[in-house]
Amino acid sequence: MASCPSNQKLNITSYPLNQTAKLTSLNVFTISLHGLFSTIGIMENLLIIGVVGFHVRRSVISIWILNLAASDLLATASLPFFTLYMAKGNTWTLGTTFCRIHSSVFFLNMFVSGFLLAAISMDRCLVVLKPVWAQNYRNIQLVGKICVVIWGLAVICTIPFYMFRDTIPLPTGHILCYYNYARFPPSGPYDLASLCKQRKEGLAFMKLFLAFLIPLLIIILSYAAVNTILARRGCRRPFRFVRLVVAIVVTFVLCWAPYHFFIIAEAMAPKKGHLQVFSAKALPIAATIGFLNSVLNPILYVFSCPDLCNKIRHSLGAVMESVLAEDLAELARRCSTARSSISTSEMGLRHKNSVPTLKTEEQE
């Protein structure tokens, strides 16, 4: 199997040489963090999908939230497999196909989240800038079609990462689930090192621009336009709105900036340099921070809405009442059965006691 030798040498120095070596405190912390993020993310995104999908009236906002929650649920559901990869000493044991699928889910969530956050920001901007147009044309069908386009574009952007993902066996016994830029070589003569470098840099900058910089620019410009229009109209911006906008921008930057920084550093830094080696070691932690965005998105976009929080509390209360009602009904049924059995036993005893009495009366 052809592969980029520089990447293999880099990854040999990036991971412990002894596959059975004890986990370091940093690895244990990272693995625990992955498990915590996965549990919280799966629970809250399932809760949002259940409540918004079945207990909230269909609206434009609910369509945005459902798609965002579906993307975040995919990401957090794939996190345990990455945790297993780290727990086994950074070696992949689940096969090549699942390596590509698992990695593609991470990149799909990265693109979908960025595209959706940008689309939600533009939607809110249009509601303020073009209220008449929004009233006439902004509906569930249009937003549903936009979401389909967003998922389609995200899938197209994810295809190159699926193609160049591979399992790479190392002399140390590790099996990496990593990029193999030597796959699908060109038909003509080529230099392997140059080909790998070009593909590596191309995919790194593709992620940086399409999944981070362009969505971030759209988010900032949209909310800046909303703030400007509201100020020009003399409308006081509510504190909750300002806090939400700041939280969205800061969270998006803090969660994804480290990942993209280390990806670019690994691709552009000199081979075997300190920055490249450090970036390769820091990438798993940066990816963990990127996963944190899937945990924080529901809190920012859903739990900041009081009406939706009341719906969630009401739904959970209804579930608990239903469970308690079923338990009480079961308890009442058991008590009724117990009373019937006691009554039957008493009647039997009375019948037995009455038989000798009748015989005595007959003898007398």
C-alpha cells in the first residue's frame, strides 16, 4: 500500500512506541473528557429532537434547531469510537471502512454546523432587514429546502476526506486511522512527497475557509447588520440578544480555532520540526474541543429560549406523571388482587367453620 512516508515518520514520533504502555495523566483526562462530552451531547440532543420534533409546532426556528441537533447528535454519537481509539493507545481496531465512516461523520458535522450557523444568522438578519419579504416568503418549505441543500453541500465537501482516510499500519504495531494522501495517484509521473504535501495543504485550507472563516464572517456580519439596523430604528437591543450573539461568536471561535490552527501548522510547518510534532500531538485535544461545540450549541440556541425550556420541562413532567400514574395503577391492581385473595381466604375459612356447626345442629 502506497502512503506518504513523512506522515508515517511524524506519527511514529507523535505516539508512544510501546503499545501496551500505561496511559499518561493527559490521556486519561482526554479520554474522560470525551466520555463526558459524548454522554451530555447525546442526552441533550436526543431531548431536543424529541421535544422539538414531537411537542413543538412546526416553525422556521424549529426546523433550524432540528437540523442542528441532528448534526450534533451524529458527532457526539461517534465520539465514543474515537475515545476507544485513544484508550487503546492510539491504535485503530475497527477496520478501514469504519475508520473512513467515523472520520467522515466528524467532518460532516464540521461543515453542517458551520453552514447552519451561518444560515441561521442570515435568516435572523433578513427578518430584521427585510421584514415584508420575510413575512411573505420565509416559510417552513423554503427553510426545509435550504437545509437539504446545506446537507448536500456538506456531504460533497466531506467526500475528499472520506477518500483519503485510511488505516496505516506502523512498525511499532500501531494502526493509525489517518490521512493517506498517496491514495488515487495520478496516471502520469509524479513526485510522491510533493503530491502528499499539495493534497494535505489543500484539504487543510479547504476546511479552514469553508467550515470556519467564511461561516464566521457571515455570522459576524449578519449580527453586526442586525445591531446597526436596530440602533438606527431606535430600538433598544435586549440584553438576552446581545449575550446570545456574543456567546455564539465566542463559542464558535474557541471550539474550532484550535483545531484549524494545528491543522494548518501541521501542514505548513517544516518537516519533523518542533511545531509540526507538537501540532500532531495537540490535534486529538483540539478535536475534542471541536466536539464541545456540538454540546454547547443546544445550550446556546435552545435553552436560551424560555418558551422552549418550558416545553421541555412540561414534556419531562408529563413523562414523569405518566410513569408515576402507571406505577400507581400497578400498585392499585396489586392491592386489589391482594384484597381479593384475602377475601377469598376468609370466605373459605368461614365455610370450613360453618360445616361442623351444621352437623351439630342436625345431630341435635
